[in-house]
Amino acid sequence: MELETILEIIENNGYLGLFLWLWIGVFIFPVPNELIVMTIGLSSSLKTLHPVLAFIVIYSGILAALTTCYAFGRFIGRPLLRYFRKSKRLSRTIDFSLKLMERYHAFSLSFSYFVPGIRNFLPFLYGFSKLPFKKFVLFAYSGALLWLSLTFTIGYVFGDHIHTIVKYEKELLIGLVILASVILAIRFIKRKREKETEKLHDQGLGL
């Protein structure tokens, strides 16, 4: 799908169409979310869309899609999983997602949106595994917000070079994943050290 076509769809359908596209359309039309969001960022920089409102609408659509995947997994996960397993490609995606879940647990939701192919499968599998919804929201929604902030900003600032960005999409995504992982790791280590310091302090006071 050409960028001009995406821009035309955005202009013709407005914010409601944008929300529905990010919610339902991503399951129907084979258009990478990165391309959609960067194009919307470009439209916002050209004043076709209001930047803040466009961002909120996109984020709402993404959250609706993630929550729908979680709900499908939680309530009709077993028959859907059997159906997905019939496809070799989807079966490999599921196996990869399960490895991430086993290794990183719920934290895998925080960076899953940076990985095309598993961004919708992990919420589905966590729904199937009955992960508490509050925990799902904490990790999945925050990860999606970070991804959206980076991708929207790239489209807004470098929209004229979207073709080049899409060409090197894989490399950029790997870079974003590494950056996000480093930020989250630093926060985790800092929090762990603070807890250890508090524990040593309490022991020193004899508490």
C-alpha cells in the first residue's frame, strides 16, 4: 500500500476511521503498524491532523487491539490456538512467543510491540494463560506507549524520509528494542539497588 493511499484513507475517514483502523484494520489489512503510525506522524507535521489528538486516537486504537487479543485468548483461546497451530508460520510465531514468555514472563509484554509478528500473539497467549488483567495492562499498555512515542516522533520529524525508514525498518526496530531494553534494565537495576539499600539500612537499625 502506497503512502499516498494511506494519507487518502486518513483524510477521507478522519479520527474515527483512524481508531477503527488501528483497532480492527490491523487484523485485516497487511500494513505494518510502523508504516501507519509514521504516516500519521507525517500527516500531523503537515497539519492534516492535530498531533495530540492523532496520538491519543492511535494509542486508543492500539489499546483496543491489544485488549481484544487478550480477551480472545482468555475466553476462546483453546479453539483459536488449535486453529493457529495448523499454520506452520503461525505455529513458529507461537513457539517463539512462548519462549519469550518463559524467559521474561510478563515483562515480555513491555517490548513485544517492538517485534512485528508477536505484538498481537503475546497478549492472546497471556489471556489464554489467565494473566491478571491489571498486570497485563501495566506491562502491555506501557510498552505500547513507548513504541508509539518513538514511532510517531520519527514520522513527525523525519516523515519526508519514510521510504528510507521503511527500507531499514528491521534495523531500526532492533535499535529501538535495544534502546527500550537498556532503559528498562537501568530502571530495574536502580530500583533493585534502592531496595537493597533500604534493606541494609533497616538491618543496621535493627528493624
